[in-house]
Amino acid sequence: MSRKEIYEIGEVPPIGHVPKQMYAQVIRAERFGDPRHAFKVEKIAVPEIRADEVLVYVMAAGVNFNNVWAALGSPLNVIAARQKAKYDHSDFHIGGSDASGIVYAVGHDVHNVKVGDRVVMHCGVWDRDSPAARNGDDPMYDPSFKIWGYETNWGSFAQFARVQAHQCMPKATHLTWEEAAGPTLVGATAYRMLMGWPPHVVRRGDVVLIWGASGGLGCMAIQIVKAEGGIPVGIVSDDRKIDFCVRLGARGCINRKKHLHWGMMPHWKDTAAYNKWAAECRGFGKAIWDIVGERKNPRIVFEHPGEDTISTSVFVCDTGGMVVICAGTTGYNAVIDLRYLWMRQKRVQGSHFANDEQAYAFNQLVLDGKIDPCVAKTFRFEEIPECHQAMHENRAPEGKMVALVGAPSAGLKDLPH
């Protein structure tokens, strides 16, 4: 194959040959708005890497909601935020926080991967010289922590991605490029939520209540709980989603639309309204018992809707249990009955993505064949704007959407022979 300055999408350069330019799905501030208009394919110079970084030729890229936000320019203009912080002066954003690919170049301080390695990337980025990194503390708490492909530039919606070396993990050989690209962000996030907050880690026999069980986070949570010997109970919005969750390992599911008490908890001084709400919560709790087969409350509640559900999650959580939350998709105001929190000694824990140890532990479950990536649909590179538009309009299918980038076709587990 001749060596070119740019290669067409699906045309794999010789391994180790880095062209001068690449195609990328680019967001610019003047296009902020609906994703289908915010993303445009552009020719961009391939980025140079630093001493601790790796350049990966992207075979496939997972789609996540964070780049819907990037396209909208809300709640944060990520381009302006990076420029203001003097972190990255680029006037554009290349998103994408999940990927599978092949290492094409490594910095001189990189020793964990080499050119030609088949890898997947997690999306946690931090300064290797930060106090947390030097002290061996959890880098998630360091101010330098960022989400690659959202808070940083040079994500996976381009032929080449620039990542820190520690982000690169082995690709499972039994998965196709698109399957391998799908689960890492949601899976590592779910792993930290379920296994990163001792003593509230999933134990054999623990009931774990999982909100949004058929979504990207939920389908990973079901499988992690199952792998650890727990009892996953899912919450869905449609009975048609129940079979999907049960096939992944859920003991059963509750259709939340069959319960009417969602939204902020009524004020406790409004006795009639509060008592009605509490009765609905008890009915919801009984639905959990019916699935489990005994009067056993969830030791862990896997939360992310937030405002509409957090009060119920705290109510039904077992004495001494934990509600762990990583988002607020229905809103950010948390109204809970503190009496249940302190008298029953429950815990409400915030959680955000994962550190290296947790990301690699989740990836090991993938390597061991214990995780179905749950790829719902595979798209072409040029369809990345429409993937995000569907997500923005709540039209995304159950499971994970993935786009081919460098892979010549779907279904490939390595380079075509």
C-alpha cells in the first residue's frame, strides 16, 4: 500500500505509518445546536503526541450522551472551557469517549503498549505529575481529571485519537471492532458504582435495584451484578424491555409507569400528600419483593435519573444500604426523607467514571467473556451526527450505538487478511 498524506475512511494505513492529515467529525462553536448540524466531516492535521501519550488508529467508536452536550454547547461550551483553562487552544472539538483501535505511535515514556497492539481505551485522563498520581491516590479526585473526548479534544470520532498510555487496555479477541468499542465508558462507570465504594460492594446474594436497566449503564450494571453473584432487579419504562434485561441476567423488572409517585417527594408537613406518596413507595418496594421471592430490600440502588426517583430510592434501600448515583437525567434537586437516611443508617454516594484499577477490572470481565457489549446498532462514520440526534430526541435503541471509523466493514475481529 502506498503511503499517503491522508487515507479515505475504511482505508487502513500501513501499521505505524502516521499520515499528515485525517478525517474527523468536528464540532465548532458557530454550529452549536442540533447534533445533525453541529457535526461536520473535516480534514484535520493528525495530532502530535506527548511523552506519555499514544496515537491510536480508531477502528470503531462508541456513542455516548456527552457529545450530545458537546454539540449543543450546553450545559458547557467545551471548546471555550479548554481555551480559558489554557488546556487546549484548538477552536474545534473532536468528541468520542469510547473506542477500539490499533496503536500507531507511542511517546518515549510509554512502556505498557507498542505499535501494532490492538486496544480499547477508557476515557479517564489526568496529569501524571499531579499530587494524586504521585502519591498513589485515586486520580478521580484530582483537579486535573477529565473525560477524554468530551472535556478533552482528540476523541474517537476521527481516524486517529490521541490518548494517555494508561487509557489503553487489551482488546478482547472474541469481539468485533464495533463490539469492543461499545461498553467501556458505561461499563467502567457502572463498575465503580457497584464495586468502588466499600463496604458497599456487590456481594453474593445482594439485591441490587437498577434504574434504566435496558439503557447503556443499566445493561452493564445487570451483568456486573450477575458476575459478582448478586440479584439484579431492573426498572424499565416499557414491558417490551423486560425480556432484554432478563436475557442479560436480571431476576425481573418493574415497569415504572405502573407506579404514579414520581417527581419530588411531597413536603412532610403536607400529611395527606406525603402519606399517599409513602404508600406508593411501599407498593413499589413490594414489587421488588415479588421479583426477589422474599422480603429482601436492595442493599445497593443503582441511580442516575436523580430528581424524580432519588426519594424513592432512599426509601426502598435496605437498612445499612447505599444509593449510588452518577447522573441526574430528570433533574438535579434531590429531596429525600432524612429520617430514613439517619435512622436506618443508609448512605447516598456520588460516583463518576472510574480509575485505572476499576476500568481494567471491568475490561477483564469483557476479556473473560462475562460481558455482552449490547451493541444495538452499528452506523457508518458519516452517520455519527444522526446517532447523536437520535440520542438527543430519545430515539436511541436499547443498548449501545457504535460507529465504524477505520474498520473497513462490520463484523471484523482484526484487520482483514
